[in-house]
Amino acid sequence: MINKTPLFSTLDKLPKNLTVDHLIFIEKVQKGLVDSENDFTKTKDESKQILSKWLK
């Protein structure tokens, strides 16, 4: 979830042609950074195992 305060403080810095896709991308990157800081990540082997189910 994107919090209001960071969103409002950065809106002026964003391009005028901003789309919802851009906002979703920003939210996903923020979540990934938080997950990484909290050691909630997967190893390369764990990732390969998970992705192998989809990439058959």
C-alpha cells in the first residue's frame, strides 16, 4: 500500500503524464525494498524452484 504522505510529497516530482501503471510500479518497488530490508527474500535456487512451476 502506498501511504498518503510519501505520495503527496513526491507527486510534484513526477511527470505530468503519469499513469496508474507508473504508480503500481512505484508501489511494487517500494514493497520490494521493504522486503529486502526485512530479509524477506528468496535465494536464487528457491526462486528457480518457484518459477519452474510457471515456466514449463
